[in-house]
Amino acid sequence: MGGGYASGVSLIGAPLIVAYSTRHLAASQLRDTLFVMWIFFVVAKLSALSIAGVDLQWQLSLLTLPLVALGHWLGLKLHLRIVAGEQKRFHQVIGLGLVAISIVGLGAAL
């Protein structure tokens, strides 16, 4: 619930959501589930911003789609390699990623 609240308020709830989800989802389902959740969060957030009259600059966003697609493809390949290993290693890699992202976020806030 904390991850959903933080994500809804400022779209920074990903580490909390991932930490919770890794305990309740199979490693093979984690990426797909989080991807679909992210789509719903972004649609809700962009809808709220659009209703509030914020300029979304969608033309610039469209230009980034090739890089987004490349990042998604590379992430999928990495995910498949991590999932192919043992469960303990999967949790170690996910935990290390969460710690790294949290440190970057805290560093940016300070």
C-alpha cells in the first residue's frame, strides 16, 4: 500500500512496489506484472495532469519511443538471464538494484 501511495503522489513508489511484489509473485511473472502496473499508473497520472491543464509535450515524448523500445528489449533479455538462474541469485540482483536506485534517489533529494 505504501508503494501505491508513493507512486500515486510522486511516481517514486517503484522500489516499495518491487520489494513487495518479489515476495508474492513468481520471478517469471514479475516483469510482466510490474510493466502492466506501470502502464496503469502512468495513464492515471497523465490523465490527471492533462485534466489539470499541464502541457504534456507529447511530440517530444514520441521521439523517445525508439529508445524506450530498445531499453525494454534489453531489459527483457537481462530479466530472462536473471530468472534462468537460481531464485536466491534473482533476489540478490533485484535487491542490489533497489538499493542502487534508492541511493540515487536519496542523493538527488539531498
